Amino acid sequence: MKKISLKSLRRMEQDALRGKWYNLIELKRIPEFSAWLTDDFHGWRGQSPDVGEVLRLHRDGTTLIIYYDGRRTICGRHAMALWYTFLCFHDNVFDRVPDSVPDLVPVGPNSVPVEP
């Protein structure tokens, strides 16, 4: 497991206290993120972004704004939580079937691992 440096840890704590996250949301995936949030299941409604914004969505009195300052994206806590949810469930990391299953991994619900 990779160790996190003290400088990185300090920077993460500062960002969390500030309530803003920089470069968290990938600029190239914003259209995909927006489409995921505005589908029938999630129910966010898109609005025209203002100057300095790349995404503005509205739902139940909450406005979600992702800013772009020309070099990085900036978002708040709510957008950060939705981004991580998007990464977990939209990318289907739990539904992926590996190309090959090792011999020690049970294949069925009642199967027993095979010892080599």
C-alpha cells in the first residue's frame, strides 16, 4: 500500500477545512457526469453556467456548481460527494467480470476454493 506523504496529507486537510476541492473532477468527464446527474433516476436539472463555471445543476432548492479557472476545476462538498458516487456506481467497478478468475477464488455461491 502506498504511503501518503505529510505534505499531501496536510494539503487534503486544508482543502477539507476550506470546503473546496481542486482538480477533483476531471474536466473531460464533466459531460458524462452531467448526463448521469440529469437522467430520470437522479433528477437534477441543468442550467446555463455563468462565466467561470463548467457545470450548474439544480434540484430541490440545491444548486450544484463546478467552477473552472482556466487550469483546474473547483467544487464544494456536495459536488465532491456526488463525484465519488458517480465514480463508484457509474463506472460499474462492482459489476466488472475479470478476464480470468484465479483458482483460489470461489466461482459459485456454494463452491469451495481449489487448493493448487
